[in-house]
Amino acid sequence: MKLLTLALTITTLVLILITISLWLPQTPPDTEKLSPYECGFDPLGTARLPFSMRFFLVAILFLLFDLEIALLLPTPWATNSASPPTTLIYTTTIVALLTIGLGYEWTQGGLDWAE
């Protein structure tokens, strides 16, 4: 009996929602809605705009450092392992490599946006 009541309630709710969606006015799409969106670039302009190499390098650096930091995510669980000093050495090594890499990119000017 409860199953029948539940089925009737769901069917009634679905029919009400379908009726409301058909009853509401349909708005025709305008030119803004019909134009493609291309990540901030003008899709109707020329496709031969120069791409900023500096933006590309900063994006690649972000991806590299982000993936390397993902290596540190299991650290809280690894501290419960049989050898916590080994985990500490590995974590310190990863953080030191990230710091050295960041320092190298900073001194080489890879993080300077305006040049």
C-alpha cells in the first residue's frame, strides 16, 4: 500500500512539473546566447591573435607545482606508518625540491608577469 501511494505521489509530481514547464513562456534565444563562448576571446574576431607566451609559461608552472604538491597529500596518513622518520625525510625532500624550483623560477624571471 505504501509503495502504491509513493508511486502515485511521484507520478503526480512529475505530471505537475511537466505541466508547469509547458505552461511557462518560452523565451527565444538572443544573439548573445547563440554566439559561442571562447574563454574570454572574441569569437567573432580574427583567429590569428598572438597568444601570450608569458601566460602559457605561468599556466605550465602552476600545473607543475600543483601536481608536485599533490605528492604531499598522503603525508598525514604516512606519518602513521612503521617508520615516521623516513616519512619526514621524504616530505622534507619534496618540500625542499619545491622550494628550490620556486627559487630557480623566481631568479630566472619566470614569475614576472610584466616585462
